[in-house]
Amino acid sequence: MIRRKRITPVRHRTSAKKEIRYFSDYQLRWESLIPQLKNYQLARVDFLSIPGDAPKDFIKDSEHRPGHRTRRQRVERYIAKVGSKFYPNESLTEQLLTRIGQVFGLEIADSKLRIVDGQVRFLSKYFLDRHNEQLIHGAQVFEQCLGKKEYAELAEKKSESDYFTFQMVCEAIRVPFSGFESGIVRGLVEMLAFDCLIGHNDRHPYNWGVIVPINKIESPRFSPVFDTARALFWNVPETRVKQMLRDRKQLETYITKCAPPFSWDKEPAVDFFRLMGLIWKQFDIHKPHIERFLNETRLQQVLQMIDDEFGRVMSSERRQLIQECLRLWQRKFVEATNG
């Protein structure tokens, strides 16, 4: 939930550099490849409840955007993260994942890559009207369903994915959002289908949520997808990328390790493809929301986009591996809905 506190701006001349834990083994002159963010204000994220261990700030920028007729630009707000665990590939991959979602028509938080104080940052657009909306994370939905004490015990053991089934999550959403659960669950299913396609396995309960209007005039809705970073070899070094291109078994193993955030009633060990296949077969209402991720034409557009937009910042081997992986994931996804 948003904690509404005053933003303390920091002038952009103040050093905003973050500690880098580990540098990727593929480094270029990033300042010549990624635009520098110039007109911006920096603020710490203390006023927001933003989980995650990536170093981040809250940025307001008035960067020129195509379509504006005047020099005066509308200020936009971003959560700016430094991919410190595998710099800068972590940030490059997260931007790639945003673009994949956009090509498939997913409602996902818009983003961009920029150089801030000499460091590559992933800027995720802040999608809330801070004065009129609040974000209820999945963890808070579960708290309302189970009670704070019982959920806290689950969270401490990090066993939510073992405990919650898809059916239980739908029921947990229905309790606080009765009458609006259909649209919210639709957003949840689209997020799961996207995660299945890209092999994202870090969709913990603070990585999705429901936007709730404070004035209660508008309807609650599933939030745009956000914090999608742990996928598509984000922390795999170039040496292993080349190995996986040569060894099909390594690639197959990588694909099968992707685990869903929920299980299924009476099937606690369900894998991601099996989960999506069950949703497809037992919930006809969700088929249109899954179908777009099975579309081969959209996949071909994604594969072309990877070369067009990331050819200068990713090695040819990494792009080739990502493209091959996406083909395999979609093939397995299609098989799961046909079986």
C-alpha cells in the first residue's frame, strides 16, 4: 500500500550513484549507446512501500517526448533502478521484458533505459495517481484472506507458492473486491500467461497488485504488470550463454526450471505449462486473455524487435539464445493448451 508522504527532492547535481554488486562480463561504452537523462529531480523512495533489493530512486523528469507541440513538457515520474546484481544486463533485460509485453498487448508499466550520474538505469513509469489511488499488493490481499498472523508465517518461510492454488487466489481476490473480481482475475491470468511465455519465476506477492481508488468512485482494477526482471538469462554470463547455444539439454533444463507462483487444487507440484493448460481447459472465460501469447505472428514481431532495439547493447549470442528460448517456450505453451 502507498504511504503518502512528502517527496523530498534531490537536485540532480548531487551524486546518485549506487553500489554495483557484480558487473556482467559484457561491457560496452554505455554512455554512447543509452541516452543520458538530463532534466530531472531525484527523490528517495522512502515515501513509497516499494519492496525489492535493487537500489532505486524516485525520479521526476521533463524529458522531451514525441507528440508534444511545445517546448514545455509534461513532467513524468519513474522508479529508477540500478541492476546491481548483474550490471547492466539486469536492467537491459528488464527493459527487453517490458518491450516483449508491449508487443503482445499486455498492460505493463511503461519504461525506458537512461544514464543517470554515469550509471545505466531502468526507469519504470509510475502508474498511480498518488493522491487518488493506492496499490494493494498481492501480499495484502492474502493477509485479508488468511489474517495477518497466518500469512506472516507463510511469508517468513517463503512458502506462498506451495500454499496458494490458483483457485484460492481467485477466492482471495473475490473477498475484498466482490463485484469487480472478474476484471481483476483477468489481469492476473494475463500476467501469468506472460510470465509463462518468458519464464519469469519471481512473481512473489509484492510483484503484483490491485489499484484501489481512494474516493471509491472508480472501480478497483488489476495494476499494470511491474517488476518483471528475473527472466531470459538476466544473470547468465556470456560464457554460459555460448555453452547453452551449443548444448540443447542445458537450454531445456533452463526452461523446465521456471516455476509458477501458485499451484492448482489437488496438484501441488504443477509446473508453469501445466498450470496454464489447466486454466485454459477449465476456465473458458480466460481463453481470450491467454490466446494472445500463443500467437505466432506476435512472437515473430518480438524476435524482430529484439534485433532491432537491442542489437547494439546485447551480444549476438545472447539475442540468439533469447530468441530460441522464446520459440521453445511458446511451443510448450501451445502444447499445454492443446493436450
